[in-house]
Amino acid sequence: MNTVRGARARARVEVTAAIKDEARKQLAAEGAAKLSLRAVARELGMVSSALYRYFPSRDDLLTALIVDAYDAIGAAAEAALADVDAGARAGAAPAGAGAKAPSPACAGAGGTPTPRARWTAVCRAVRAWAVAHPHEYALIYGSPVPGYSAPQATVAPASRVAHVLLAVLRDAHRSEGVAPPPLAEGLRAEADRLAADLAPDLPPALAVAFVNAWCQLFGLISFEVFGHFAGVVEEAETFFTHSADRLGRELGLLR
């Protein structure tokens, strides 16, 4: 009996993956607003009633795709931070350990990457994922899908990139590696609210600076992914790297 259940579970995982893969093809060809369960079923050679056992509605399928996309971009951000930290530690290994010396721009004392290097590494990873998956990026950061309201299940996946960037700021704050810009007059109440909601352990001025940087980060990525840099920016990756570093400076990351 356990063998039968295991086979059924594996079959369900495989069919679910096939449905989502076909749905992503539709996203690329038609956009999220035209996603159709019947069309997905037809392309997979399934009857609609069979597909509904996996996803009862179009919105359920959209939610699954949205959660997958948020999780994927979040995982890219998390991996980038882990990689830059590991790379700096390896670069600081004793002579003879076979590791390259760290770049002055990315490694501090004791093999610790600088706050701005960590920030920029995460931003670059987010951009790289978006450029490689433009249709999935559009699903989560493009125009809202008419008639669709994202459920609570999307909130935690959607927060993963922000949590990584806030972790960079927290570490910099603890090590006195950040000096947030002065708080603009009239923003005190809003700054206090943002800090309470996003990061109670950070100064309110830094919470405001973070939201500004967050908006500019995804503005830069969206302009590139959606083609608004055409005829303007030619060296997109280089331009983005410098822009991400500048955002770190404006946040007050000291090095």
C-alpha cells in the first residue's frame, strides 16, 4: 500500500510540474491575463476536469506560479549573500591555503565582505534572475492581473528579497558600517511607522532610506526587463552594478 501511495504522490508531483511548466509557456506567449486552464489542459492532452483536481481555478494556478517566482528570486538573493560571504572568507584564508586574496572593494578585515559589497551582490543576483526570467518577473512585478487578488500565501515568499537586504543593513548597523542619511522634515511619523513595520531594530531614518532604495532597485530592473532602456543604456550590467553601489552609498553604507 505504501508503494502505491508513493507512486501516486510522485505522479501528482510530476503532473503538477507539467501543468506549471505549460502555464509558464502561456505566460510568455499570451501574458498572465489570458492564462486559461482549458488551454493548459488541451496542450497537455488532459481533460479539463482532470486538471481541476490539481488546480481548482485559474487563480489557484496563478498563485502557485507567483509563489514559485517569488521563491526563486528570493533564493537567488539568499544564495548571492551566502556566496559573497563565503568568497570573502576564502579570500582571507592563510597563505598556502590556495585561496585568492580578496578584492579591496569587497572584503574587509578578517575576511568579512564590506556592507556595500554584500548589498551590491544581492542586487546583482536579483537583476540576473529577472533578466533570465522576464515573464515570471513580470508576473510578480508587472501590471496586476485583472480580476486576481493575491492571497496571504504569497506574502512570505514576496518578502524574501527584502529580508535578505534588511539582513545586510542589520549587520552593517551592528558593526557601525552604516550612517543613514538625515531624516527629511515632516517624515518622522512615517519613518517611525515604517521602522515598526519593517525593522524595529533599525533607526527610522534607515527604514525610510531602505524603502527609497528598494523602489529604485526594482525600478532599475523593471526598466531593463520591460525594454525602457532601449536606445538609452547599452552596457546594462555595468550600468546596473554602478547604480546598485550608488544606492548602497545613499543608504549610508560606509564601504
